[in-house]
Amino acid sequence: MDIFKINQKTMTEKEKQQRGMLYQANDPEVLKDLYYCENECYEINRIPPSHREERMERLRNLFGRAGDGLFIVAPFFCDYGYNIEVGKNFFANTNCVILDEAKVTFGDNVFVAPNCSFYTAGHPLDVAQRNRKIEYALPIRIGNDVWIGGNVVVLPGVTIGDGTTIGAGSVVTHDIPAGVVAAGNPCKVIRKIGEE
């Protein structure tokens, strides 16, 4: 569907958000879901480590989809939860942040090191729009068998292909293909997996 042919005046701000259009981020419907998730993350992060299964079950209920083998080390933060889909054997170390204004999809066997962030939300360069709390959101897709090193930031609209490793400290500003090692700021392909 062509988003330019949609009558934006009949759409809610939430619908605009989910379609990748500019939307009003302080709309009451948008904020209601955001505040609910903020409270859920607060409660989940307070569950003691000795009750890991309880924590994982609360996260499964918060997410849009979660496969078997989910394990996330506290603290963890996200904006909505229901826009996050993770496959089997997903592991995220401490201080993972997912701003899931749009869909964030992780494949099977994804490993995320500490202090990684996934940002679907963006803001206009136009100061007047930005000051009116106008935002947009673009989905992030992480393939199967991906390893993301510590302190990595993944920006809106990025896809990372299957079997890829992202080096620590990278800022991923554009798509990264399957089967490569990539690192840097901005993140660039260094070599194919298997090459010396």
C-alpha cells in the first residue's frame, strides 16, 4: 500500500506510527502504551535473579512473540514490548535497550552483548516539527545466528543478515549483509565469515 495515497487525516497517531509515517509522539493513545510498558519494565527489572523463570515469563508476555530459550539479563528496557519479536535461543546481556516504536525482529540464535541499543524511533531534522514532538519509526530486522558485540547501536530501518557478527562499539547506520564481520562508526563490512 502506498503511504502517500492514504488519507492521513482519518488515521490515528498510533496507526501513523505503525506505518512509518510522521506521528505525534505525545498523543494520549501513544503515551498510554508507552507508560504501560515503562511500568512493566520497572517491575520486571525488580524481580530478583533467583526468580529468573518469572522474569522470562513476564518478558514473554510483554513481547509480541518469543521463542523457546529466551534469556535477558536485567536491567532491560523497551518502549512498547509488543513490537518486539524474538526467535529461539535469544540472549541479551545487561542494559539492552529496544526503542520499539516500530517492529524489531530478531531471528533464532541471536546473542546480544552488554549495553546494546536498538532504536526504531527517529526525529525530523526540522526544528519546528521536532519541538512539536513529531517522530517517525522504521523497523529493525536482525537475522538468524547473529552476534552483536558490546556497546553496539542499531539505528532505524536497519537489517542485519543471517550469520553476521557486529563488532563492539559499532554504530549500524545502514543494512549489513549476511555472513560477514562488520564494525566501526559507521559500521562497515570488514570481511566475509571464513576469510582469514
